[in-house]
Amino acid sequence: MPSSPTPLYRLLTVAGHHARGFPSGPVVGVSRVLVLVVAFFVAFPANAACYRWPLRLGGDGRPSYDADTIRISMPGLPPELSAVSVRLRGVDAPEIKGKCPRERKAATAARDYVSGVLLEARSVEFCDPTWEKYGRVLATVKVDGRDLAETLTTKRLARAYDGGTRAGWCNP
């Protein structure tokens, strides 16, 4: 086992996480994986375009954790699996738990902007969803028909990002 269990390992080995009398272990974990795979294909059909998934407010009352991560409730999944984070395709935004005060301040401003835009929107669409490397859904997000990533880069609240090495936010 790796020193820090991967999400797949945790999903496949669920020993100790079930009430007494319920089976646990890799077989139950495999059925969990199967449920997630089926739900993924139900949620993302092959001819996928855009979806209007319901926003989910965090404990802070915001639908976004930061400017490039949006909270949703994935329809069709059981409640314990429906809380999903969607990563905004094409941008890198400053991190809420950033490395310096400048990054954290920029992250708060960008997050508050995104949350405000999402809460005031007539429509929020999640387009061409896929899975990204950290287990989140990756999607182009359109707010009232406008690409949110383009809006964020135009307003200098985020940078264009292609999945490579991120530039820091602490140096001007």
C-alpha cells in the first residue's frame, strides 16, 4: 500500500467503515466503483454537450470553494455521493490556502466574484465534462451563455492554464 492511500485504494478497501454486520473489503469497494462508473456514464452520455447541474452551497454559503472550483450536487447519485466539485477548464486561480498573503487576498476576491456571479445567474451550464487528475469533474462553465474562464482571465482574477506547471501568485 502507498504511504498515503490513493482515492482508488480507499474506495476499494472499505474495511472498518461499515456498520457492524455489514460486509466490507475489496468486493464491496468494487461494487462502489461500479456504481460510480455507471453514474458517470449516466451523467455524461457520449453525446454530451452542456448540463445544468444544481449548485451546492458550502458551509460558508458559497457555491465555489475558490475561483476555479465549483460545488454541485450531481443528479442521479445517492446523497452520500452527490457532492461533487467541478474544476473550471482553462484557468488557474489563486489558492484560498495560498503560499503568501497576496495570493490568499487575490483568491478571496476571485472566489467572491465567482460566487456572486453564480448566485445571480439565470443559467449555469457545465459543458464537455471529463475527469481531471485530482478526481474532480473538469468542465467548461458557462454563466448566462458566457465562458466563465474567459471572464476570469479578462478581469485578471485567474490565468489561462493548460494543465502544465502553474506559475506562482506571490510575485508581482
